[in-house]
Amino acid sequence: MTRNAILQEIKDIARDAVRTTVTLLKIMIPVSIAVKIFQETGLIDTVGSALAPVMEMVGLPGGYGLVWATAMITNIYGGMVVFFSLVAESPLTVAQVTVLGAMILVAHTLPVEVGIAREAGVHVWFTLLLRILGGFVLGGILHVIFTLGDLYDTPAVLLWSPGVRDDSFLFWVAGQAKTYVMIFIIITLLLLLMRILKKTGVLSRVNMLLEPVLHTLGIGKDAAPLAMIGLTMGLAYGGGLIIKEAKSGFLGKRDVFLSVSLMGLSHSLIEDTLLLVAIGASLMGILVGRIVFTFLVMVQLVRCLRHVSTPVFDRFFVR
């Protein structure tokens, strides 16, 4: 490539990175402010109390509803902070932490991630239903399996704790700013990586390998790399790229819908999984169980959508 061509590529990547990051920040900043207000006004505590009966249905003490509520409204780290405040007085078994961890992994950071799904074109009602109900169902399935098989009934061992929590406003602002900068950097690197993979032909080979599996899940080969980014790195990054491609008209509505649904159930499979393992969850339960559950749900979703007409799909499932 000539020097001018390289400079043009860099400019294109920078422009796309800025546009994608701005799109994400338009969602994340207002939601982050709203979540902070929810924390300060005690709304999260109210939601946690309402979830107590749900937690008891999956074999958990009712008080741990506050952990799931916090994770759903804030993020996994917020849920873990609450978890550590409860676990000293109300210890759990490995089975119970695994059930709780699975529910958190499917349904967390909902205000932000549902906003990203909405911007990509998926209706809010469906994303909320899929993730909250999905988290509860997965937790219930694991609870039944562990109970019937008498599995993981030993006390959970905590490998990590979040340390001292700083609730000051300035600390919160600094943390948000750091997050936004990191999002821009990672988005830029992902776009650069996608360009390199396309130019070298690696992307085509990856698509060929993934096509059979993703075809079963109703996802076309053009959406496969973006879905894989979401699965491994997180919905914000995969979703951000999905939004970019959806707005450009590169991806069809059903590809977008199914890709976002897949990422909603299983995303950030490495980092988030390790966080829950560190507080005593079984890797087999929260990783393998989550992946198998996601695959089964997506297969059934694809089957159901075959019976949904395009006008109905466009009206009720996508924007």
C-alpha cells in the first residue's frame, strides 16, 4: 500500500471509531447518570426486595435478590460488592453461587446493554424478556440439576474481593471517564483488527469455519465476526460494531436481531466468567451451562421466527 493509502485507512478507522463510540456514549452517559440516581435514592434496594421470592424459587436466600438487582441495574462489579456484604453472614454453597452467577451473567448492566440492543434495532421488550427470563430459567435449571445430582454442595471458596468501596461523586466521575476512554481505544483496535482480517483474507476463512454453527442459529456469515466479538469481549463492543453495520445497511434485520439476541445471552465469556469463578462459582456451570443454554434457546428462537411473517417481525421485534 502507498503512504497515502495507509493514511486514508487510518483516517477511515479513526472516523468510524469516533462515530461508533459517540453512538455508544449517547446511550451510556444518560443511563449511567440515571443508575447513579437509582443508587442514591434506594430504588435498587426496592427492586432487590421484590426479587426475594424469585431467588427462593432457585434455592437462594431471598436477600440475594439485592445482588441480582444491583447487577442488573448497574453491572457485575456492583453486584459483587453487594454479594460480599451479604456472604459473610449468609454463606452459600458452590451450587448456590453458581446459580446466582449464571443469573447475573445472563442479566446484568441492562439499562446500558438494552439501550445498545435498541440502537441496533431490537425492541426493548424482547431484550428485557429474553435476558431476565433467560437468567431466571437458567438459574432454575442449574438448581434442579444440582439438587437432583447432589452436586456442588460444599461451601463456596472466595478467591477475590473488591476491596474498599469508594462511593464519592468524584471517584464515580473518574471511573466513568476511564471507562469511556477505554471503550474508544478498544473500538479503534477492533476496527483496525477487522480491516486487517479482511485485507488478509483471514476473515473469509473464519466465516467459513463458523458458518455451519451460526447458520443453525440463524445468523448469516456477514454477522458472524461481529457476533464472535460480542461473545468474547462483550456486548458493548460487539453491539457497537453491529450498530455501525446495521445503519450502513450491510446486515439484514434478522441477522441483527439474532446476533444481538445471541450476544445478550452469552457475551464476554472470558472476563465475566472468571469474575464469577473468583467468588466461588463452578466453571462448568456458568460457562458450559450458559453456552449450552444459549445454543438451545437460539435454536428454538430461530424455529419460532420461521412462523413469524415479515410484517409481524418488523412491527413487534425490530425497530
